[in-house]
Amino acid sequence: MMRVLAGFVFFLLAGYVQAFDYLQPLPPVPPSPADNQPTQAKIQLGKQLFFDSRLSYAGRTSCNHCHNILAGGSDGRPLSIGDSGQANKRHTPSLWNVAYQSVYFWDGRATSLELALQEHLLQTHVMGMPNKNTLVGRLKAIEGYAKAYQQVFTTDLTFDGIAKALSAYIRTLITPNSPFDRYIRGDKTALTDKQQRGMTLFREAQCLACHFGINFSGPAPGPAMNMGDGFYELFPNYRGTVYEKRLKIADDLGRYTVTGDPGHKLMWRVPSLRNIALSAPYFHNGSADSLQQAVTVMAATQRQRTLTAKEVDLLIAFLNSLTGEYPSQTMPLLPPTPNKAVP
Amino acid sequence: MMRVLAGFVFFLLAGYVQAFDYLQPLPPVPPSPADNQPTQAKIQLGKQLFFDSRLSYAGRTSCNHCHNILAGGSDGRPLSIGDSGQANKRHTPSLWNVAYQSVYFWDGRATSLELALQEHLLQTHVMGMPNKNTLVGRLKAIEGYAKAYQQVFTTDLTFDGIAKALSAYIRTLITPNSPFDRYIRGDKTALTDKQQRGMTLFREAQCLACHFGINFSGPAPGPAMNMGDGFYELFPNYRGTVYEKRLKIADDLGRYTVTGDPGHKLMWRVPSLRNIALSAPYFHNGSADSLQQAVTVMAATQRQRTLTAKEVDLLIAFLNSLTGEYPSQTMPLLPPTPNKAVP
């Protein structure tokens, strides 16, 4: 179990432990698990699967439906509507740069991207597949997938492999060269004066206590950082603000809902701040519809601090410097089932 | 009003009226209306709009959601689910090559692609916009769209212009060089022997009576062919087959539902056969889930003919020769609304 203090410990360690460096540029290639190393063919297969609504039970939902790669990696809604036609319980975060998360889902219940995808495929309000075999059977009946899978994995199509191919594609979704990244790599002109003052305030207000590391979301996975079951923080940290009720922040008990451990009540995986300007609305319930509101609420609930309008403005300027470059991508063509409808 | 006989008239005329040539290859560039000539900037704007779910009221539906360009131009479902969460009344046809249709929607109620798009944006079970101003206001608030629109149309953003830009993009969705096209242009090796025998049967069984012209859907628009309100045929033509009840073919009265003219009962725009192998399920209600079933039903209901299994096989072989090349496309990046949620 991780505690609130963990953030401070890392903050203090940051000076000399390189791997924990609290402000880090985005590396161009993220780590992949030993049992799911990427190849071009695997990535291409995963990309097709990502855009294919046949992966959902009713055939009305692709991964891209909620995690829109053409936009900020989300769908801009407070809560997404999955294959069942029902809204999800929690807000859809951006998929860009998730390769650098230590755990997945707002409550961190998946310890790898592969496990997160396996769960998503079977969730009623996401892809809605009733069981693994239904999906495997459907994809096996699509000749293009059966062949591509065989070439990539040299076995018959499996549920695990589908999640692996999807993960391999998702790990390519990296947005490099944000003004912040260029600045921290040495180009001191990359940030405006206002953004630099915003960064100073970001440090001074101790936003970094939680939002540090490559993704501004705590430690990234890797051999130097064995986080066990992830890095979590309390939200709201200070109870009883005017925002708590208004935005229903504390209605969802976070990690407690999966572990049942009372110490996990209101504990959450720290969301990334990369491209945050492009992924409104905010919070686990999508209740803050502007960055201005999100910054104001976070200062109040996490630092018991009332920001001036000018301070909010500076922080927003800095947060906008975290918007990277979205690489141009070719649309995949999805393998057909000639002469017949979705199997 | 067009009558069943119209098809036969064109069939007879086909020999000497060039524009009505009953078997025609797909030209590389389709016609555009005089008031909506394409430019690269307009097409690019239309492409962004096409993939943008903010064009739907609840923000859960893009044009691509039902007309999946990455697949056959449809969603593979009998009936699509639009922004309201409710199923549409009629099946979603492919968008590829629709530039060559004379009228739009199954009942032909829209006499141009632009008018079809205007209606789609406001239909509850499609994009669900309550009125034109809601959409215009939303897109105007997205700086990238406001700017691009101004550059393309040199006016402020309007509802008509949105439909024009979308139409300009959709008219680029052309699938050239099918085996059939290569064959009819002179490459006699482009069709297999079986496909050639299928083509002979296609003529002999008079499928061409309705499925002729560039798109195998009757006359295409153009100065030589002023079809007025379109080209329609009766389906089912012969009543009382076993399929009529089983597939509920005659439950929807077709063009009659928009004109109220008793002569229009069960009259339908003739659907294109291009890429038909990739756009199952079939018919206005999506009730036929294989090409085998669709061919069998059509022969029975339109020609009062029971095909042998071998004949069905030959026709399917020919129909598979109508699958063209889907051009590679770059995914557009959608203009963001930095720091705030969908306006």
C-alpha cells in the first residue's frame, strides 16, 4: 500500500536518484514488458484492432470510440458511453503516453496495460464482450486477423494476444517535443516568461509532490522503480471544501472500491498532466469542465490554498507547455469478412 | 415519379446512349455541384468534421461512427445506433462512391449529398443536433474550425458550409481499379473465368435492369441524365415469397413514407453493388446477413427466379470483382478547445 507521504519522499529523493528525477522529459521510446516486446507487425495488428468496432459485443464501439486518437485521446465527455449504451462510472482519460503509467484505471486495479485491456474488453459498459471465447471466435472468423495474428504470435489467436497487440500499438502513442520537454532539454527559449513563472509556481505550490516524473503522474515503471501496486494519492486531501459537494468529488471512494481496505478510501492513481490542456473535462468523474476550474479545485482540496486569478493563469500557462506533438498516422484498413456480416 | 419500366428503358437505350452505358468503369474523379467545387483545404476541413464526434449533440457520434471509412464505409450492423442511443429505422449503406448517386437515403428524399448531410446532422437518431444554430455555435467556438472555415469559404461559419465541406470530403471516397473496372477497360485477364461466367449470368438474369451505370445503382447524376427526383424500383417486385415475411422486406413502404403517393409504395433507390462483398448485412433493413442470402432473395423477389446453388456461387464471384482499392488515408488531427470541454 502506498501512502500520501510517498510523494514527499520521492520529492526529497529526487535530487540524487536519477530515475526518480521529478521533472523529466518524455523519452522517445517507452518501455515494454519482456513478454510483449513490440514489432512493426504486432503494432500494425494492434492498430487495426484499436479501430475495429467488431471488438465490442454489439459492434458499436471501438477503442477509438472513447479514446479518440484523432483528438486528445479521449472523447471530451464527462463519462463515456460504452457498448451497452450505458455511461461508465468514471471519466475516460487520454491514452497518449499511458506507456509511462505504473498502473492502470483510476483506481490502479490493473498492474499492466495488457491486464487493463483484457478487463476493458469484458466490461459491460466498455466493449461488452460476454466472455473471452466470444471475442476470440469472432476474430478467428476474420481471415485477415487470423493470418496476421499467426504471423505475429506464431500461435492461434488468443485473448491474451489480442490485449498484447493492442498494448503494443497503444505504447506507440507518444507525444514528444512539448515546449516543456524542449525547455528541460536545454532550449531556454521554449517556454515563455509566463510559462516559466507558472513552472516556478507549480513547484512552489508543491503540485510536484504528486505530479512528478516523466508523465507528471508519479513514478513510471522500470527496474529502478518497483512500485508494487502503484502510486496513489488522496483526493480530496482536505475535506469539506465547497467543491467537494458541488463536483461530487468524494462520492466515489476510489481505490477502496477494489481493495476494500479502509486506508484506500479516496485514494487515486495520480493522473498525467501531459497534454492536459487538450483533455477536458477533468477528474475521475469528469466534473470539472475547464482547466481553470480543475486547477482551482486542486489547490483548494490538495493544498488548502486559494489561488488568485493571476496564479491560476500562470499555472494554466505552464500546463499548456506540456502539450506535445501528435504524430501523423495512417488510417488502418480493417480486414473484412467478404460476403457476410460480422460473425 | 419513376416506374419499374424505367430500368428496362435504360437497358434498351444503353446500346447507343453513351452516358447511360449500362456497364461502366468508375471514373477517378466524380462530379461536384457548381456551388460546391472541391479544394484541398475544403476537403481537409470536411475530413476533420467527418471524424469529429462534436458534430453530434451528445458528443458520442461522428460520421465515421456509422459510416466507418476504415472498414467498408458502414458499421456492419443491421441498423446503426445514433447519438440518441436508439437504432435507426434503416440500414447504414457504405459511403464509398456515393458521389455517383443521383439521390440520397434509401427513399431518395435528398436530391444532393449536401442536403442529405444537412438532414443527418439534425436527425435525432443520427447526429441529434436540435437545430442548426447549436451546431454552428459549437463549431464557431472551436478556433481551429472557425479559422479553417473562414479560409475555405471566406465567410463566417454556417450550417450549409458544414454540409458542403463534409460533402467535398465524402466525394473523395472513391475505390478505383476493381477487377471489374480493369476488365471493362480492356484487361481481359482481370476477371477469373468464374467471374466472367457470373457476369454473363448477371446480364442474363437481368440484374442489370436496375443495377446498371457507374455505381450499378442506375443513372449517375450529370447533364446528360436529368433524373429529376431519382431512379427507383419496386422491392419486392413479386409479392408473397417466403422471404418477404421472414426478412420483413415489405414492412417498410419505402419512398411512399416521404411522398405519400400510393404509386411510391415499396419503391426504393437502387443500392450500389460496388464493394458489395464488404458491406454486409444487406437490404434497407439490414435483414440479409450474407451475400448468398441477398442474391437468392433478389432473384426470387425481383425476377421470380429460383437460383441454383451454382448460379448463386457464380453471381457472388462476379459481385466480388466489384471490390475496388481503398486509398490509404492520413488520420486528421481534430482542432482542440484548449483548457475547456466541448463547448
